[in-house]
Amino acid sequence: NAGVTQTPKFRVLKTGQSMTLLCAQDMNHEYMYWYRQDPGMGLRLIHYSVGEGTTAKGEVPDGYNVSRLKKQNFLLGLESAAPSQTSVYFCASSQGVGLNEQFFGPGTRLTVL
Amino acid sequence: QQQVKQSPQSLIVQKGGISIINCAYENTAFDYFPWYQQFPGKGPALLIAIRPDVSEKKEGRFTISFNKSAKQFSLHIMDSQPGDSATYFCAATRDRGSTLGRLYFGRGTQLTVWP
């Protein structure tokens, strides 16, 4: 099992460009999450999904969109990248509610110039 | 509003010493408190977790102490080793009655253990 994988690992964008980050999990998990990690700010939830076809806003959703067309995939889109979106992005998945452990991917380091 | 407050932001400990990281929360509906460990260049991974019906949980050199009345919990790393050098995140969530499964993370503590 590969667990949670993220594509790409690194990316540099210019302001205004768009891109999509792909997250895939092979554990048949219902729940998937997108976080961003910035120095001194911890992990902040961007969007999450409680099942195929569902999405919901997290703590810092502005400037991002997501889609969960297939259970195993969770896509994070930036329509018009801004320097404030420079960050490390982590995807995670879990079986379901509460006690179920969240499994994180290796992260995508995004720089917006 | 930050749901979980974590301190210190950074911690330097000598090999063999005890590392202590503290967290506090406000929402009394939280009933599951995990700690995640993150090594440089990697994603966080679950280290140990506790529920509020016990005051302490120990796994090897790692211990969580939980004070329900004070709404505080802490991670103790005994006999700290250089391999423990990582960023540690405390978190909290609602388990019973929740449909979200959302974790609220502290801001993290960067632990450095000197050899």
C-alpha cells in the first residue's frame, strides 16, 4: 500500500497562474483533508470531504477550490495564485469520525512568485 | 480563534533529558486528544493519543498527561534521544456524536535533542 500520495512534490508559480494539487489514497478512506503548513502557524485546514462527491470549507478556504469526484482522490485547485499561498500543502485521509487516525501524505511545497 | 494552544514553540533538550510540551483547549466537547510527530520533509504521523476518561497514557518513552478540570494536556518524552528531534503537534477533536472528524491542531513545537 502506498498510503497517501501527493502530486507534485514541488512547484513554483507566478502570481495569477493556476494549478491543481492531486491527492490519492489507497486505504478506502471516507474522509479526506487538505491542510497548509506555515512556519509558526501549525496545520490549518483548508477544505475537507466526508465522502465521494462532498466537500466542505475548513479554517482557511479563501482562494482555493476542491473536488472529490472519486473516493480515492481529492483535488485542491488554486485558480489565481497569490504570494500569500506560498506554503507546504498536506493531504490527509481517515476512515471516519474522531478516533480514526489521520494519515498524511508527504506534502507539496508551493512557491508563488 | 485558536482552539488548541501549544507551548513552547521551540525546545532544546540534552540527550537523556525529559522533553515536556504543553497544550490547552477551551471546548469541553473535545473528547479525543492525539499527538502527531513530524520529521523534516515528511508529513505528520500519529504518535500517541488519549481520551479524557484517563489521566495518563504511556507508550514506551512517550507519556500523555491529561488534566480535564484544567483543560490541559501535555506530552512527556523521557530519556530524549537525537532521533526524537522533530516537530510535535497536539490536537483535539470530538469523537462521540460528531460527523466531521475534524482535528484542531496546536501550532507545533520544534524539539531539538542535542547528543
